[in-house]
Amino acid sequence: MKIGVVVNDVATEEAWYDTTLLLSTAVHKGHEVYLMGVGDLNYMANGHMGAFAVKVQNGKNRSMENFLKAIQANAKERVHVSSEELDVIFLRNNPCEDGGDRAWAQTAGMIFGQIALEKGVLVLNDPYNLMTAFNKMYFQHFPEEVRPKTLISRNADDIKEFYKEQGEKIILKPLQGSGGKDVFLMDNSTNLNQIVESINRYGYVIAQEYLPAAKDGDVRVIMLNGKILEVKGKTAAMHRVNKADDIRSNIHAGGVPQKAQITDNIKRLCNIVGPKLKRDGMFMAGIDIVGDKIMELNLDSPGGIVSIEKLEKEKFSAAIINAIEKKIEYQKYYDGKLPNSYLATLDV
């Protein structure tokens, strides 16, 4: 396969990102892989999507740090690739990381991905549905049974009323955001107005019921093709334990990964959201579960595979690349006639 992987910026990638592991896995399996930032994408005069990309060289026997350094060192020697040549575009950029002067970058991957899709390239996750899913409002389209009570508003009085209804203990966070940024626990707080005003600078505010089980962290589950990813009886999941006095369990915010116990409740929640993820072409998703509720869906660049592989001693990254290989095989059988959103989650 010829795979184009889109990130925010090649220069800002980190060795511990799942994307680095997926790049390494793909080239080890013999695929031709190109890494590009959203700012490297272009629309060509012949109607194809193009990109100035770094061709990823095999990093066999290298550490992830040295593997990524070699990629970034080759960034000056970029080659131009287009949707005429590529079989797959894997969107791994996080729109929430781009704002301010780079606000143009938030939807660029999805927009150019749509052009590539129309030219017969498999685009993961499906870029048309991803446009409606790249902020947390998408979560509200799932059954109420899986979601905490939630208010989304820019009106401080609305949020105050919800705060009182919830016993003066709620979570506040921006509608568009990820990685635990600007997440606040309001517990008999006197600075509610200031926090709401601060988050309002980014857009809408999510006010969410506080789940007592959050004190024990959350469980990140990786889903593939609308199902929990499993390899040889092991589940792609981890229990993320919060630091003391921090409500966030995100790994880069200090959360500690531990082996997860996959309960019937976790399976039930994932089974409930699976059909919609599958229908919407969400090939890969990260599901964050607290107690008996899902706190968030992560669909832009879901992470956790690096930590989970260390915990479970299993190559989940290889299973992800294997799944893409099968899709391309079926795409060729059907001469590109299978809809992208269908092919994106086709489980064969």
C-alpha cells in the first residue's frame, strides 16, 4: 500500500505519539508511507489532492526517538505525492491543537481528505462525518444512557442554574478541546463566573455532571471498525489513574496507565456506541469510560496504543495496519465502488 499520514505538523510530532508507532509498523510491514502536515496539503490543477511529504524510511532496530528524528531530518527533502498515487490517507491530526494563527488548519485535513476520497482514495476516519464529529457536540447524538447529564451553552446564568441542580459540583470544559486542557472541577466554588468567562474565549462551554467514580481515573478503550480492538484474547484498553488532586487522567497530563479490567459494563457501553461509529465511518476511536458512563469519544487522533502495547505485550498497532490492508484488498475487488464510510469500518 501507499499510505499518506496527515498530522498537525511534521516538526512537532513526538516519539511517544501513537502516530510514530503506526508509521514504524507500516514501513516494517513493507508499505510505502508518507508523512505530511496539514500545511503541506494542496489542491492540484488536475483536481487531485496533493501534498509535500516526507517519505518514511524503514526504522528497523531503531528506537522510536531515532526513527522520528530521521523522519524530521529528512523534512527538507520532501517529495510531492497525490491522490493519483496514494491508496490510503490516514488523518491523524488533532484540530483542537490548532487555533489562533493556525485556525485555518483545524478542518484542512478533512477538507482535503474529501477531495482525495472523491478520487478513490480510502480516507480514515471518514472525512465527511469527521467534519460533524471533530467537536464534542457529536457525542450528544448518542443514546442518553451512555452519557453524563450535560449542558452546552455560552450563557453564564444557564450554567449557574445547572450547577445548582447538580448540587454545586460539576465539570466545566470547552466544547472544542482535547487532552485534558482547560478542564475544571467546580465544587462549591466561588470562581464559577471567571472559569466560564475563561472557557467562553474558546467558544461554547460544556457543563457536565460530576461522576464520583472519576476519582479513580478512567478506562480508555480503543475501538476499531465499531468494535473493541482485541488481539489474541487481549483488549486494547488501559486504566488511567489520576495524579493526586488532579481530575484529569490523560497520560500527558500526568495520568498513570495501568492494566484495565474489562467489565460487562464497559462492553455494554462500547456495544451501544459501536453501531453509530460504524455507520459514520469511524475506523478508529478512543472511548473514555468513567463508572457506568462514557465521558468522551476521541475520533481525530485517538491515542493510547503505545501505553497499551507496553501493558499488554501485544502488537495492537499491527492489527490496525492489517485492518487497513484488508480494506484496500476489498476496494480493489470492487473497483473503488464501495462508499468510503462503509469501507472505512468494513470488518473482514
